[in-house]
Amino acid sequence: MLQDIGAEIYQTWSEQQRREEIGKLVQGYQAGLSVAILCMMAASIAGSPAKAKKHLKALMTLKERRAAVAKVIDTADTHSLASSFLL
């Protein structure tokens, strides 16, 4: 249920609006937002994990994405989630 917050609104947004909002999430991640929240919210905004992955790849360098996955140490599930979105 939590991951559906705003889903109806996001569906009305253009791809440019979605990219901008996901860009803000990336900035939030760079300022300390968890990678799990980055991935889940990006998927909600983009409309699917596959679309979120495309946006994240465009907004973050491969080096940044690899570093984000490498930093995940809390659970195997979170590491798997980060890997699926960022690599």
C-alpha cells in the first residue's frame, strides 16, 4: 500500500515530469536518502521498475550506481533490490 502513494497522480505526468521528480530523488539519495526508498519511489513515479531503471541509468553514472549497490549492507533483499534497479 505504501508504494502506491501518489501512483494515480504520477500516471497523469509526462515523461519529462517523471524524469524531473526522479532526478529530485537522486539528489535526495546523494544527500542521504536510502537506496531502497530511491528505488521504490522511482518505480512508483515511473510506473514500473523497468521504466525507473531507465530513468536512474540516465540520471546516475555507472560509477555512482555501482557505489550505491556496494554501500547496501542492511539486508540481502535490499541489496537485490538495488542491484535490479541500478545495475
